[in-house]
Amino acid sequence: MRFLFTTTPGFSHTVALVPLAHAARLAGHEVLFAASGPALNAAADAGLAAVDPAPGQDVTAPYVRLAATAIGEELSAEYVMRQVFGAFGEIGDLMLPGLVRIARDWGADAVLYPPMLPVGLLAARAAGALAVVHGIGLRHPLFPLGTDEVPRVVAEAGVTELPRHPDAEVSLGPASLEAINPTAPKAAVPHEVVTVRPATYTGGGRVPQWALKAQDRPRILVTLGSVPAHNDTQVDLLREIIKGAEQIDAEVVVTSGGSTLREKLGEGSERVRLLDEFLPLSAVLPTCAAVVHHGGMSTMFAAFTAGVPQVAVPTTKGDALTNAQVISERGAGLRLDPAQATAATVGEAVRRVVQEPGFRAASQDVAAELAAMPDPLDAVARLAGPAAARRA
């Protein structure tokens, strides 16, 4: 079988799909990744064959604009979601023609795409392939296609009606989190839901030896995600988080998505490690007492997998708010409004999640729940059957 994966031009929207792609290869299937910008590099760096569906076009621009404009206390969640739909709709329009050609020329048997890229459904139908939406975190309603007419490139492939839903969904959320997830679908969906354990893959990179062993002081990991714009525009917030984490006499490790932190923050104290390069979270989290982060899905699941308490400071509206709420309600960490994030409030939140045992106990409960979920190879087997039947 031929599994075609596609995603938006974001690093964190790519790494969530990589484990299933590797599992498909291990099961003897062919795998191709169609993506642009940072996502193309992330797929290639993961050892996957990758192709750009929109060469010569700046598919990343809408994503960068969204990252820059979705930050701000004064923005309503409704406004941000309109921006989100608009940005991902623009990305989909740029990718669709090439994505359809790739799916058809390569003979894809299944097309897997994240919820925010519904043009993957159109490409699947154009190729006569199984359409599989692949979650990148907690479940939420699928993004609309944003059109009432079949796009010409899809109609030329013989599709006469807009598809209403995918054939299957890959869900990463464990039951205890989905039960309190406010964005989870409330009604039964008209497609199969295949539950799979989120893997520990958070991207490749060089890991310093010190990261593999816990220190005498508690280690606090700080990250505002892999989007440079988030790090570049949140320097003051990073300073407050670092000062707060230092208040409990901790070793503070700050990693970014390529931002030059030293230029913006200075060298800091001897207890602060500023890493301009990307540090694979799965390598360092097992040695951490807590992680302070922006509410990203990839970081949240990596921390849950490691059983590490979290302090979520959601710097954007949307899924970051949902993730922070779920972390708090599950008892695995605390949520802190970025407008209230001072050295004092961050220090108190970090102190609590490190010193009060209930937070780590809840985190470890989720880690055990994740470990018991079906693995990616099981999910591949469940998808390969319907994909083959569709071709028969």
C-alpha cells in the first residue's frame, strides 16, 4: 500500500504524523510526505521521502502571519479563530493543485492529513484513496473546506460532489483527557476513529550529555515552542519565566526553535542554560522536575508521556487555551495567564508543581494511560484493510 502524508508548514504539525509514517514503512508499505517550508525539512530530517506540493510559493507566509497576529491579550478567541481559518484556508489553496497531482501520479492508497488541512480530503477523493484525518493532539471539530463548489483541479479528476467527511480518523488523545476536552466532538462522527498512542518523537537534534542525567537541583525545562516568532515576540515573558523558575533554586533549561536567545536575554546566571538550537524534548524531559511551556500540543503530550508536571502559559488563543485547561483540570499541572506571568507568579506555580506530589502523580497516571494505548503499527494495520478494500 502507498501512504501519502501531508501537513501544514509547521514543525509541530509534522512531528505528530511522523511515528505513523515510520510504522507504515516498518509494516512494509511505501510512504511519501508532501509538505512545504519547515514541515518539508522536518519530514526529510526524519528520514522520510518528502516532496514539495507548492514549489516556488511561500506557503509558510500565512502561518508566519498567524503566529505573529495570534499573540496578544486584547484579542478575542473568536477573532483569533477567524484568523486561523483564514490562514489555513490560504495554505490549503496554495497546496491543493500540487497535492492532487502528487496523490494521483504516485497512486496513493491513503492520504493522511491534519484537521486544519481539509484539502487533504479533496486530494484523497481525487486519487480514489482512503481519506484519513490524523490528529496532532486533542480532538476538536474538523476544519471546514471553505468552499461550496468542487475546486477545478479536483473536478478534473472526476469528483462531482464535495466530500462531507473523511473515511477514518487517527486520534492521539487518551480517554481521561478527552473526557475533559471542551473541544472534543459531542456527537458520534460518521467515520471510524482509530486510537493510537502518541509517540515520544519530537524531532531530531543533537543532545548534550548533561541533558541525559538529572542534576542535584531540580531541572525546569522552558520552551515557547518551535515557531521563532513566538520566541522573538515573547522575550519579556521568557525573562519572567526564567526569573520565576530560578526562585526555587533550580537549573533552568531554555530551548527555542532557532531564535537567538543569548542576543535577546543575555547569558543569564550560571544556573540557566540558554539553547539557541532545538533540543529534542523527549531526550531531556525524563530528567526534569517540571516544564513551563506555551500550551503547544506536541510539548504537552511529550510531558505527559514522560510523566512530568506542567505549567502552561498559553501565549496564543485557540488550542493553547484548551490544552492549558485540560492540563489543569486533569491535576497534572497549572495554568497561568500570560498577562499575570511575573517572576513571582511563575515561581509560585513552579514551586507548587515541583513540591506538591499530586501533580506528578496525576502526570504519571496519564503516562501509564498513554503507554497502554494501541501502538502505531496497530493503527497502520487497521487503516491498510479499508485502503485495500477501496482499491478492490
